[in-house]
Amino acid sequence: MSIKSYKDLIVWQKAMILVKEIYLLTEYFPKDELYGITQQIRRAVVSIPSCIAEGYLRKHKKEYVHFLSISLGSAAELETQILICKMLPKFTQIDFTRTESLLTEVLKMLYVMTNKLET
């Protein structure tokens, strides 16, 4: 199967599923966090597939790698924000297991993809 669009990239597809998971998960966050960690987490997760798509459509491989790197950074930011939530008492009722598993998968894929394109 040849890749004709960024939508054909498995990493983009998984990142889109991650966006949906995060939006569903953050519905259960405390309402006093709506303009705090909830908004921050949602921004970070949306950035992941967005940068994959933007980079894919760039003219040069160097630009593509740059945007994949930004996507990787956003994924690391999201991972950190989830770890912050897990250490705060107000989030103890929320199960992050599925989200963390999917995020780890996306992080690994982005890391491998970036390294392969750089060499």
C-alpha cells in the first residue's frame, strides 16, 4: 500500500484516536480545571496529528522532520501533563491507562519515524 496522504499514516491515525480519547477523558476532569490543565492537555494532543499533517505536506524532508519533532515534543508535553494529573488528589478517580498506552505507542512511532527520516 502506498501512502498518498498524511491520513494514510498509521501514526497520524493513532494520534487522531488519541485526540478523541483525551477529549472524552477530560470530560471527567474537575470543572475548576476547565481553563487550566484541561485546556492545556487538549491543546497539546491536538498539536500531535496537526503537526504530522502539516509536516507531511511540506516540500522538503528537513521541514517534515522538523514538524515531526514538534509533534514529538507535544506528545512529551502531554505525557508530562498526564503525570502531573496522576500525582494530584483531584484526579485519583480518573483512569489514564488506555490513554497512556496509546500515547506511548504514538511516542514510539514518532521517535522511530523521525530517526529514520534523519538518516
